[in-house]
Amino acid sequence: MTNFTFTPEFQLKRQASGRLRFTDAHGEQHDGVMPVRAFPLAAPEEGISLVSLEGHELAWIEQLSALPPDVRLLLQEELALRDFVPEIRRLVSVSSFGTPSLWTVETDRGNTAFVLKGEEDIRRLKGSALLIASSEGVQYRIADMTALDRPSRRLLERFL
């Protein structure tokens, strides 16, 4: 077993199988624990629940930043395995300014294309962040639309 971590409330370690083992303050162990974000897009570093295989919450973490660095790193690694929300860095092209339209974009995970069914599939988040749902069900995030290059902002503004 590797990555042994401890806080006063619990111990967390990654087993050889790759799964997390949670040990509570009373010594009770739970294998296969999964971290789940309460607000994965709006507040990804806040409100993390550690959930057993049976779906029971074992611990609640208000802020990842409040944890010791080794615990935080272990949980961030596990959360990264569960999350798939590519971040759009640049809009390359849009097939039309009506919907549905085909968007070609550059993301932090590579270039891709998706269909935007309707303008209602673009949601505003905190600050100048956006969440765009493709017709295939993939969620794309724009962390800060003001940070996009000018041609990308011009294309995007046609839909907002």
C-alpha cells in the first residue's frame, strides 16, 4: 500500500489495487472510497464528500485547501480520474449563427468539434465562466470568456 495520509478525523491511503481506503477516527475501514464534488463546476475546490461503495457519506471536506498537502494531492488525483470537462481555449469556427450549429474548438484536451443544439445549452457560471453542453452530452467549460482571443469572443458573443 502507498500514499498513506492522516488527518485528525481520518486516514486515507491508496491500496495496491489503486482504490482508496478510508479509516475513520474510530479505526473503522472502508475500501473503494470515492471523492465526489458537490459543485464540480461552480466551486470545484469546495464541498467534497468521501462516499463508500454503498453510497454512504463517510466524511465531508469543506475546502480541499484546508487539508494537508499529501491528502489534498491524493484526493485531487482521484477527482481528476472522475472528471471530464474539457476547457475551451479557442473557438476555431462555427458553422452558422443559428442553431443547431457545428462548433470546432481547441480545448485543454485537444481539438474537437461538437453540435450546439440551442442557445439555452450555454449557461453562465460565476464571474465570466461559461458551461456549454454539446448535443452528445459532453460539458465544455470556458473558465473566463474575457480571456479568449478576440475572434473567439466575437463568435461566442453571437450566441449570448
